[in-house]
Amino acid sequence: MISKEHIIKRFVSYVTIDTESDPTSKTTPSTKKQWDLANKLADELKAIGMQDVDIDDNAYIMATLPSNVDKDVPVIGFISHFDTSPDFTGANVNPQIIEKYNGKDIVLNKAENIVLSPDYFEDLLLYKGQTLITTDGTTLLGADDKAGICEIVSAMEYLINHPEIKHGKIRVGFTPDEEIGRGAHKFDVKKFGADWAYTMDGSQIGELEYENFNAAKAVVKVKGKIVHPGYAKGKMINSMYIAQEFINSLPALETPEHTEGYQGFFHLHDIHGNVEETTLQYIIRDHDKEHFEARKEMMEKLTNELNSQYGKEVIITEIKDQYYNMREKIEPVMHIVDIAEEAMKQLGIKPLIKAIRGGTDGSQLSYMGLPCPNIFAGGHNFHGRYEYVPVESMIKATEVICKIAELTALK
């Protein structure tokens, strides 16, 4: 039986280390502070008895749990990332532990009147009676994806301490900079040497995902002309007004706050501007490849139309693909999803097979030759002050890892 106290202690030791990544940085990892947790994890893997523990110059960590069966068994892997999102601060995380959650409002921060309420976050009611770990309302928690790391380390420790559970060779990998889209960029798939892997980077207990968005980012730069406003007639071009026209010309209801399921979107996540120049930063998302391409074409067409109206190259739009739907790479090897589904069922967990409205390291790794579905890690409300994780979900995720290893050895 996996100890609740042990899981809590390990998880808290991870989330209290600031590992926020930085999209403006050109280094890997993008922030030096990610090394603090990376080095701790490498030491911890050695301490629990993992072999071939390696941390490279870019802070990618790999380690091996050798097979304990005398037959050929596929090599499987489990992967998580240790950076946290730059969307909200990850400094000075102060976790709160709520025992036997009563289904009512949780006051995260009395002084600032920050409340985690089931009236708004209905999923809380799924965990009535369980132990929750929350923030203090001033930071994110970091369950995305330190819950996944905690589960992988705990599962490896459990398998080492229980050699009666038969398994093949298992590889584990921890990556930096996933939250800024670079987690797999310098991941050495050949060195990792697994036949397939699973990212432990999902949310609600039971999630099992092998579809994700096709993703691109778009940077729209609008050029204006600054002239003294008293003498501006016929001369001034206000870039902010043209930028506003660009924004309003995209479908108003095709944004994150108006879409769900397989519906794609345009998401304006950053805007900086003045009369002379305004920059819009978008992400483009769609599960369907044709719709994805159509979205990019729509932005390019709009750029051309506005340039025709206001003058050549008033607007410059640069679109860059980020990752693709891994379904194309997983469907030919669906047995790896079947194993995870069977593991959950044997543990009394109802599998929730659905498409990710986002991406994971597994999205890119699948296209790099390492098929990599995604499994729940247990957290909710990622990237903000209302993030929480039920401890019982982390324990179940740890058990799923062990069961997948066991089932793979039986195939």
C-alpha cells in the first residue's frame, strides 16, 4: 500500500521549489532555477535505487529500473516535466492540506478573500471526503506536472521495494520547459530507448488521452506612423486601431472561453502597442488537421486584406507550427492505450478517454518516434491560484504506473 503521508511529503518538497519557465529565454532550461529541482530529482532517483541515472547539460533526466523477468519484455517509459507555467507565479508556493474535504468553500487566502468554491469549480465535489492539496491563493501549485513526477518516482520506489511485482525494463524521463513548448525539443529518444512511453501529465482521475490539438503560434506586427496629434490629419496611422480591426475580424465565438470538446480556437494571449507599433500574439488550436490549416490561412488572408486597405506590409504575420495531433502516431499501436485502460479498470478506476484540449511532451515525442499517450496526474485548475490536487488521485496514478508495468510483462 502506498503511503499517503509519503506522497504528500514528496509532492510538497517538489512544489516548494520554484521552477517557472521563461518563453523569452534562449537557454535550456530557460531558467536557472529549474536546475534546483532537476539536481534534487537526479539525487533522489539514485537514492531510491534507480540505475543509469543521468542528467545532461540541458537538465534532461533519465534513469532505468532493470527488468526482473527472464523473458523479452517491451521497454516502456514514463515521462513528466518539472517546470511550471509562466502564466502565474510559482515562487514561494505555500501548499495547504485539507483533510477530509467537506464539499464546501475552501478559503485559500482570508486577507485577500480568495475562495476555492464548488459553486464555480464543480469538480471539487468529486473529492468530498478526500485529502486535497491547494495553494494559499497567491501562487499556482505546480501539480502540473510535479504531481506526475511524484507519481513516477513513488511508483519506481514501490516496484524496487516489491520485487514480487514482475516487470520489464522501465525508463523514466523528466524534462524542463514543457510549459513553453520546448519540453521535447532536446529529448534524446534514441538514448531513452523505450518502445513506447506514457506522459503522466493529465488532470482528473481516469483521464487517458491519445489525441491532442494541432498547434501553432502567430505573431502579428502592425506598423503605424506617429505624428503630432495636432497636425495628424491624413498623416497619422494608429497601429492600435488597425490591430483592433484585425482582432475583431476573427470569429468572435472561436476563442477558448466559447469552445469545448473538439472545437478549435484562436487565442489572443498577449498584446503590446502604441501608435507606432502594436504586436499581437496568438495561439491557434484545432484537433482536425484541415480545420487547423484553414485557421492559419484565415489569418494570412486577413493580413493581406488589411495590407491592401492600409498599405503594403502595414501588417506582418508570422505563423509557426508547434506540435501536431498524436492520434496519427498512436492509432497504429493502440495496444499501448489498451494496456493503460486495462490497468485502470483492474484498479477500479473508470477510464475517461478523451481528446486533450492542449498538448504534452508526448505530442512531439510521438512524432519523434516514441508513441506516448497521456495519463492523469490528478491535478485541477492548472496555471493559476485555484489549482489543487487530491492526494488519493496521486496514489491511484502511482498504482496505475505499477499496474501498467505488470501488465506489459504479462503480454
